[in-house]
Amino acid sequence: MTAGDANRVVLPDGTATTWRALLDGEPLPDPVAVLAEDAASALRAVRRHVEDGTELLVAARSRVDETLRAELIEAGFAVPSYGVPAHRAAEPGRLWILTSGSTGRPKRIGHTLDSLTTVREAQPPRTWLCPYSPGTYAWWQLVTLSLAQPGQDLVVTDPATLDDWPRAAAKHGVTAVSGTPTFWRQSLHRHGDELTTVPLSQITLGGEPVDQPVLDLLRATFPDARISWIYASSEAGAAVVVHDGRAGFPASWLDRDSVDRPRLSVVDGELLVASPHRGAGVPELLHTGDRAEVTGDRVLLPGRISGDEINVGGTKVSAGAVREVLLTHPSVRWARVTGRRAPLVGQLVSAEVVTDGTVDTALLQRFAAEHLAESAVPRRIRVLPEIPVKETLKSDV
Amino acid sequence: MNSIDPPATVSVLDRDQIRDLMTQVLAAQGKDLPSGESADLREIGFRSLDFSELALRVEDEIGRELNFDAPGLRNIRTVGDVLDLLAELQDAT
């Protein structure tokens, strides 16, 4: 029995069910890695965990390659989809999350339902679209919210139905959507006015750096919605939640001690988080590896520290900073900035963009030159027809 | 600067084609490429970043990376030096 048992859960094929009804079938092996072929089997496994305390890892089957599967089997998990039984004692109540792998191979981070349930205050009734891949931290955030609070319904997508989410959202009365900035950019680019047919009262962004242009675009499209962005990771848990429609978070939140809230600090340009929501075994003070810049009254989080730096003839250029400038151009919907090996200077700044078609690359380069040092101006710009999105809804920006 | 998409590649660019790309690199900055090959690169404002960009443009056109280790870098002072080097690098790659 869970507080959200009567909440509606709409599966990708349009079938409406409830958490209570998902508690069907036999108990799972324990511990178990459920490599889900579909959203329903992932949700069923979660509901069984709530009932039985099964030690559980859920992940979309497509995210688990052969090496990772062998690691899970070696770690003692049963993998029913491959006929592998468990071969160690289970840790009751333990949940495992695979990191997105955007900074290397996916890692297993230990959590519990309690550590993943970060929204505890009563929420207005909402029907959430859940576009995330099963088992990711953001997916768990929506799942635990729906499990814990009456009135928090879920409409779940899968890769086959994701592109058409506005239609499903309108059909099933979705009022809240959580997605990565890449998901939102792609949606705004692809669906345009169709989005306004979905009466959203809550928009949430997370999983990637959140920049002001995407917040502004969403505000223009959904003038009445509350727009929130969340800084969260499998390791740190949910650490920052901002509702004021501005990128970054208030600098006054730094170095603030509070019983229930994570302690945030910036040391040598890196965000450090001490969070009560962190995963098991994660250091109390986590070096996030994310760049943090205190600008006026805000702390901006433009991207990762490692991998962000492009060395152009000895001048260090931040890929995140260049990307931010490109995204301020009103015609640019998405941008990725990388270093490209080049003679004489080692690397040149290169960019891939998706635009609304009203700007060419020469104009975009001149725009960049007006806002950036010469070495930071992208010398090669490639226009992509679509925003590339991975299964995690991120895009390696 | 033009989009590098789609990459319609050719096997080797001749000097005139490389010169066209050089013109484009300078034009993006509001500069002109003088006729002939004797113009001094410093005088026309063609610098390391520009040369690097030109090399990438050549790579995009021919669909492969240039091997700058092959001939060893030499003193590049004029437009002709740039055209010589990039023509030679394509042959060496």
C-alpha cells in the first residue's frame, strides 16, 4: 500500500491503469536487475519494490550493454530477461540507479525510496508527462512523487511515442511536464504552436545546464505556467530547485546551513554539494565537477569543468560560455560547442547548431564575434536539421 | 563562412580552389584577398587562427584530415606560401 496507489498511470500505448493495478504478477527475484523492454514492466517492478522491499535496479534494456550486464550479474543481481538467477543475499529496500554515463561509463549509485522522494510537501493535483528513460534519476523523481502523493498522475512515454508527446499530453490531460533543456528545445523547435494546446501549469527542467534563452522561450510559450529548474544528479540527489524563471540560483543560497536543504558552495569555480538526498557511499561533500560562476546576485552553472575547456593557441576557451552566447541569438534553438584539432593553434572552436532557418552561419559567426574574444569565436559552424537527443534526453552539450 | 553541411567532398583541391576558401575566410572578417600570391600575410591580416580555419575548410572539402607532421612546418609569409603548403599537404595525406 502506498499513498499514491489510486493515482492514474497512463502507459505509452494509451492504457490507463493505477499503481495499485500494477501490483500484479509474482514477486521478483531478489536482488534483481530489471532491464525493461517497456515502460510498464519498469513500473511494475517499482510497485513490487514498494510492496516487498526487493533490492532493485531498473534500466531500459537498450541502455545496458553486454559489459554492463556482465557487471550486474557478477554483482549478484538476478537478470530475469536473460534467465540469470540471483546469487547473493539481498539488501532490503535498496534501489540502484545507473548514472547517465555522460561523464564516462554508467555507475551504480545506491538509493532508497526515501532518499529518492525529495518532494514531501503537498502538491496541487497534477498529471505529469514522464518522458524519461526508466531508471534514470529524473524518472525516479516523477515516479516517487506519484507513489507518495495522491493526485499526482503519470503519463508515460517511450522512445516510439516520445516525439508525439504533445498529442498524448492533450489527450490525457497532462498539466505538468518535466524534461531536459534538450527535450524542451527539441519540443519547441519541432512542435511550435502545437505546444500551446497543452494547458501546462508546471514546467520542469533538469539533467543538463539550464540557460536563460530556453527559460525565456518557455515563458513566452507558456505565460501562465510555473517554470522550475532542478539541479540534481544520481550522486548528489536534488540539490537546487529554482522557480523564478531565471538561470542559475541566488548567490544568497551559498554557504547556507539548513537542516533539510543541501549546503551549496563554490570552491575554485566548482559547485560543491552536501546533500541529505545523496546516494549511498557518496561523500558528504560532493565535488560535482560542474562549473559555477558567481555573477552578481546569481550563481550560474554553465557546464562541466573537465571537457569544457578548448585550448586555442594557449588561450583557454570555455565551450559552455561560447554555447551560452550562441543560444542568446534569437534564431538559435540549440547549440553544441567543441574543440576541433587544428594546425598552428592546436584546437579551434567549432559549433553545431539548430536554427529556425532565419540566420546563416556567416551571420552567426559575426554575432559571436561581437560577444566573444577572437579565439572563442567558432570558426566552423555546422547547421543540423534536428536537435540530436540521446535516450537520456540529453545531447552531450 | 558557409555551412559545412552537407560535405560534398572532392579528392584534392587545386590552388584556385584553396584560394577561394582563403577569400572566404578573410571575407567573413570584412577583409579582402589581394590578387597575386606575393601579398604579405601580416599586411592583409591573415593570422594563425585564419590559417587554421582555412586548413579545416580544406579538410571539410576533401573529406579527410591533413597531416601537418608530414612536411614539417616552414616559414609561411605570403599568400603563395599558404597555397603551396596546403597543396603539398593534400598530396602527402
